[in-house]
Amino acid sequence: MTRKDGDGGDIIQWFEEVCREAPAVQARTLGQIIRQNSGAEYLNKWMGHLPQLHEMEDQELESLFSSFVPLSSHADYEPYIQRIADGDPSPILIQQPVTTISL
């Protein structure tokens, strides 16, 4: 984006437009992550009772995720990470197999 009259108006306008779309982009991204990993053990633990996840709108998934999945820290994931590191091939944190882990 080019600067307009040296005041940065175009850049500011672009930034404001991008920021207005941020909530929708975040909801869409979270929705994709939830749908792709709905069969993983960790997500299933919190949202497994919602069988129609793939049919829900992104904003609804975002709201449900915020309601059901607690805030977590690395310590909360350590047992899952250890199982993956030990070679457990089941979908623990993500649906796709984890083939490499770097600690």
C-alpha cells in the first residue's frame, strides 16, 4: 500500500479494514481447526458430546469452544505430548498422525 500525501492515510485505512475482519477470520480459522480435529482425543474430551460439529457455523463453534474448552497451559498438554513422544499413533491432540516431535 502506498502512502498518501505522506500522512500514512492509505496504510491506516488498510489496517483498519483488516482489523474489522479479524473476528470473522479468527472464527473461521478456529472452525476449521475444530472440524479437522474433531476426532482427536483432546478435543473430543471437551466437545465430543456435540455430534453435529461439521454442520455448525463458525461463530457457533467459536462460542461452544469458548464455553466448553478451558484455558490451558503447557502443563495441561504434557501427558498428551508424552504419549505422542512415546509413539502412541492414535489421534491425541490432532487428527493427523504426528510423525516428528521437537522438544
